[in-house]
Amino acid sequence: MGDRIRESWNTRLGFVLAAVGSAVGLGNIRRFPFQVGEEGGAVFLVVYLCFVILIGFPAMLVELSVGRKTNRNPVGALKMFGGGAWMYVGGLFVVMVFVIFAYYSVVSGWVLRYFFDSFTGAYTEDPAEYFVEISTGLDALFFHAVFAAVAIAIVALGVQRGIELAVKVMVPSIVVLVVGLAVYAFTLEGASAAYAYYLTPDAEVVLSNWHLVLPAAAGQAFFTLSLGMGVMITYSSYIDEDRNLSKDAGMVVSLDTLIAFVAGLIVLPILFTVSDGPSTVSGAGTVFVSLAGAFADLPYGSLVGAIFFGILALAALSSAISILEVAVSYLIDEADVSRFKAAVSVGFVAFLLGVPVTYNLVFIDLLDILAAEILLVAGSLLLMVLVAWLGTDKAIEELKKGIGDLGWMGTTWVWLIRVPVVVVLVVSLYLGFVDYAEFLREDFADFLVGEIRQLQEEPTRVSPIAYFF
Ligand code: PHE
């Protein structure tokens, strides 16, 4: 480390808002409502809540205690907390930054595009065709670049002047706008049918499909709370006072869950008003296509569309900056690079990795399943082993600062992260591998075969690059 003074949050609220900003993202609005509706309504919700409280919350406390104790980026933090070889786990987190940012930024680029087009109504005529047009090729590449540039700029400005300032504006705006849209959605014709679909308990689905529902609920809990890649370690490493970490974690977990839940009260009434509810949720574009179509037929549709995609853009941006910050803090701490250089180089490389995604959407799944079902889960699992089995005393000591004696809560926490959290992670990881293998064997293999065939039929099409022009 150089002699540069390490940055820190300006206020307590700054840290909490940044962590909430990271947690609330595309995952909350694009995935969660549909998952609930499809996988058992209120029963899924209860299962999910159990996961969040019993698995997500304790796992978040693990990351917060490691971050604040060490005041380092994930690589330095794990080296300090666990010793030499553990820094490679931190290294894995830094690699994940690139895997996740690459596709997250492309999808966020679509969101930006839809936001601007809400004012012109461009997507309302033929939503499906429109999505096909803008989701790949130069259009997608351009908006991917714009989104990445904004995220890089915020991170380059620093912890206080960049991230903290941005989230202090973005997160409250998200909350206000989400509540506003939920009230609007309540007045729509399809609201009651939507609530019924969303919340009617269907234990049957959960019981008969438990091997799919459980890992889906667990995976969503980790993804949406930004756990398993060091985001929370990094953010909590900028805390410079001893305060109650469990209160902070509780706030982040509750706000994230609440916003995901309310997102369902927006998205589903809209879809039920213009059709008989959501079609199947396969494919990255479903939400874009079905909602864009809906806005055309709704009262004040273009305004609602702009607000909706605006919320999504803010949520995506406040998550994207947290993803970049993991690798940026690593370069600043360990390689003594300036923040500006670190932000630009990390962002640029991550941007380049997103380019193939704008060539064919199969790359979104290639990266998304790898990240959400394998890497984040493996990352969390390794962290739990380190903290729950090897470093409990250090972690407990850290948590006590700002709380005082933990009593039975400390013991409960330790046993939760030692056994149930580890078991859930191991099972999820196994199922994640199975799922990914199937994806590679089927969808991805189909894609490759198709590409090869096309090259044989059209030998002039020398490279995918031609696609862009
Ligand atoms: N939590 C974010 C979301 O719900 C995604 C994310 C994952 C952000 C991992 C950071 C790290 O969209």
C-alpha cells in the first residue's frame, strides 16, 4: 500500500444507501415478480423470506464484519483475515467483477435506450420486433458504452464525491418512484387478477418442484443481496466508526426485499391489464417486450413507461458502480494505482468483455448462469468456510464493536453460518453445475452449431465482426 490515505464514507447513511443501491438492481425488478408468480405465489414468498432471513442476512453480516475489520479490498481483506492462500478467493471475486459487469451493462444499456424511447414511443408499435432490433448490434453496443461510461465516471470520482453522492440521489428517488408506480398500478383494471396471481398460495408447485424452487430462491437471495463477490466487503471496508453492523445489514436486507416485493405490485397489474398476465419468463427480453407493449395501451402510458425504465436505469446504475468498485479498490490498495486510472481500466476491460453479448444474446445466459448459479454461490461458500469455521472469534469480536455483548444472538449467528448456510450453498452449487452443464450442452451447443453452419453456407461472412456493419 502506498501512503495515500484510504477513503471512507462521509456519513452512516451514505454506507447504508450505497449497500441498498447495490442490492436493489435488475434482479429485483426483472426477475423477482415473475419468479413469485410462477413458483407458488405466497408460498414461494414465504420460502424466499426464510432464505433471506436465515441465509442472506447472516451471510451479509459475514461480509460486513470482514470488510470493516480489515479495511481492505477483498483480496487484501481475505489475506489479512485468513492468511496467504485465502487471497486467491479474493482474486476470484475480482474476476467475477468482469463476468458480471459485462452482461449487466449490456442489459442496462437496453434499459437506457427504452427510457429515452419512452418519450418518442418508438417501442410501442411492434415491441417484439423492436427488441430484436435494439438488443444486439451497434445499437446495443452504443448504449452499453454509454451506461459503462456513466458507471466508470461515478466510480472515478471517489467514494464520497462519486458513489456516496450518487446513491444519496438515486436510492431515495427509486423508493419514491416505486411507491408512486405501485399506487398507479393499484388503480388499474387488472390489479386484482394480478394480486391473485402474485399472492395466491400454491403449495403444490413448491412441494412438487422443490428441487428447482429451493435453489432458485436461494440463488435469487444471494444475487439480489449482492453477496458472494466481495461487494459488501468492499463497501464496509470504507466504514471508519464502530457502529451496529447488524442494524445496517437488517436495513439493507429489508429495503431490498421490500422493493422487490413492490416491484411485483407494479409489473404484474400492468401485464394483467393489457393481457392475461405474463407469458413464460424465458429469455432476457421478455420483460422488455411485454412491458413495452403494455405501456402503449395504458392511461398515461408513455409517462409510466419513462418512470418505469427510469427506475430500472437508476437501480442498475447503483448496482453497476458497486460491481466495478470491487476491482477498483483492489487496484488502489494493492497496486497503488490512482482511482481514476483504476476505474477507467477496470471499466474498459469489463466493457470489452460485454461486446460479444451484443453479438448474440446467448452470451447473456452464458455469463449470467455462470455468475449467479456458480460463481457467487462458490464465493459465498468459501467465505462461510473461512469465517464460520476458521475465524469465528475474530468476526464475533468485530461484530461486538458497536453492539456490545451479543449473547444468544452471537451463538445463533455462528451456528447459522456454520451449518444451514453452508448446506444451502453446497446444494445450490451442485444444482447450479447441473443447470449450467445442461445450458452448455443444449442452448450454447445449438448456437455454436448454427454459427458454424452459417459460416459454411456464407463463407463471405468471415467473422462475427461483420455482424455489426
Ligand atoms: N444485487 C444486484 C441486483 O439485484 C446485482 C448484483 C450482484 C450487484 C452482485 C452486485 C454484485 O441486480
